[in-house]
Amino acid sequence: MRRSIYIILFLFGIYQSVSAQSKLSEVLELAEKNSLALQALINNNKAEVQEAKSDIWPDALDVSVGYSSNKDNSSSDKTIYGVSQTFDFPTLWASKIKLKNSLQRYAEHSENAFKQELLFQARSLFFEIVYYNKLIKRQEERVKNNKNLVSFYKTKLEKGDGNILDVKKTIFEQEDHHSDVRLNKAAKISVLEQLRWICQSDSLVVNDTIYEDLQLEPFEKMLQDYESLSPKIQSLNSYQSVVSQKAKLIRQKLVPSISIGYESEKATQESVGTFSVGLSIPIWGGYSKIKQSRAMLKASEYELANSKGILKNDFKRNYQECKALYENFTSIKSAVDNYEAIRLLNIALKSGNISIIEYYQEIDAYFEMLYKFYKLEKEYFQSLANLKKYLF
């Protein structure tokens, strides 16, 4: 019975350990759901849209009360009540509605663009942790292999078939490898803390050693997809629409506004009611405001063209960089996959075909190539994720 309980507890512990690990999809979901910066942007955009909505409604209703007194004839005293309301001309009212709609579209696109960068940052940090997981795993294998060599040379020394220098060399290498493992574990924790902050989750754990399955596609196809799907470009287009509507609104404010009012005069013996309709005509500074709106619109067009050009050039540069990383990555990958360095070197060392110095020279060269491969692999997938972030 006790044995069954131990088995159940052991299996439960394994389940808890596995379930605590966070996959990439879960990390991205947490980042999007819990990001404080994203929530701040969403609420700022809501405030701007609500401000535009409130501007659609007419100005405040004017209400007044007056009293006229005649000292010589109190019967002619009267009380005056007035109420008036100013309304925008229909074209100005329509422009305000269009501006509000443009702001809503811009808010949506700017949030998507921010979310794209946020998810790329989370994905890049996740890949960084995958890199450290792979690196630490191989370094710990190296420590284990070197530990066996320490035992091997100590045994030889005890049998009188070795020398103390070989033992000290293996012990020195062992401490050096332990130091590398500790440093990389500390670096992994630092990156993990950054990812936890983005996701707002202190319990986040990442033990993955496999990158997301992303493929580098032909340049023309990726550029076409980028130009049509990128939230950044959509955000730039919608922002230009906002500026265009603001420029139109400046011109529409030169149109007269309409005011409607009613005034009631109540005296001791009679009451008089008066309806009034008027126009408010802005005749001062109109030409300057028209020039202002034209300059705003022209500036936004130049900024849009410039920003799109920068984004396109950045995409081209990033693609070339990613392609070069892919070529280097695949070239070293084939060499690493086909090279059984540790096993062959251990056989050669223990059979006396190579010295301990030669062994460590070869093994260091192998691991230097392997670590370079891991770094190139990480940089390639981060670069590819940056290129394809418009899809996420």
C-alpha cells in the first residue's frame, strides 16, 4: 500500500513538473493578456475616441435670466428668460463623425502594431531561453564526460600508470566547465525574468529545446505579404486618414454655425415671447486656417511615404541578414550532425593514440563549433520571427 502511494506521488510530481512548463503558445497568450503597456495604449486610444465622440454633440445649452426694474412705474417691471442653442452646419457635423471613425480605425491598427512588437519580443526571449537550454544541456554533458576522465586518470595514477599533471589538467577543465554552466544558468534566469515581466507571471518556466517551425520563403512573396498584412503599414495608412480628416475639419469650421433661441419677457400685465435664428460667421483668419490644413495634409503625405520607404528598406535588409544566417546555420549544422567528436576522442585518448593536451585541443575546437552553431541557430530563428511577425 505504501509503495502504491509513493508511485502515485512520484507520478503526480512528474505531472506537476511538466504542466508547469510553458509552451510558446501559452507564453504569447500570457504576454498579450497581461501586458501593462498594451493595456495603457488601449485605454489611451479609448480616451481619444471618446473625446472625438463628445465633440460631435452640440455645445452647451445657453440659459439666462434677467430682471428689468423701473423706479417710477413698478408695473412696467419685467423678468426676461432666454434659452439658445448653437448647432454645427451639417457638413461640419459629418466631418466630425468621419474623424471619429478614422480615430477608431487608427486605434485598432496601432494596437495591432504594438501587439505585433510585443509578441515578437516575447517570442525572441523565448528563443533565447531555448538557446540557453540547449547550451546548458550540452555543457552539462561535457561536465559529465570530463568527470569520467578525472576518474579515469586518478585510477591510472593509483595504479602507477599515470601522472599527476594529467589528473590536475582534467580537474582544471572540470572546474572551468562548471563555471561555464553556472554563468549560462544565470544568463538564462535573467532572460526568463524579462519574459516573466512581459507576461506578468512569476511562475513561468521554459524548458523547451526546440524552436518554432518557421520557414524562410522567397523574398518577393514575403515582401508582398508584408506590405498587405503588416499592422505597422495599416497603422500608418489609418494615421494619414486621421490627419486628412483633421485637415478637412479645420476647413469645415470656417462654415457658419446656426443658433436657435427663445426669449420670454414677463411683465406685470403682459408677456412677450420671441423666437430667434442666427448665423455665426467666422470671417477672421479663415485663409490662414486653410493654409494650415493644406500644410498638415501635405506633411502627412510626405511622412507616410517616408515611413513606408523606411519599413520596406528595413524588411529588405532584415531578409538579407536572415538569409545569410540561414546559409551559415545550415552549413555548420551538417558538419555538427556528422561529427561524433566526443566518442571518437574518448576512444583515442584511452587507447593512448593522443595525449591529454591533444584531446582537449580537439574537444575544445568541437565544442567551440557546436556553441557557434547554437548561437547561429538562435539568431536565425529570431531574425526569421522578426521578418514574419506581421503574421502573428
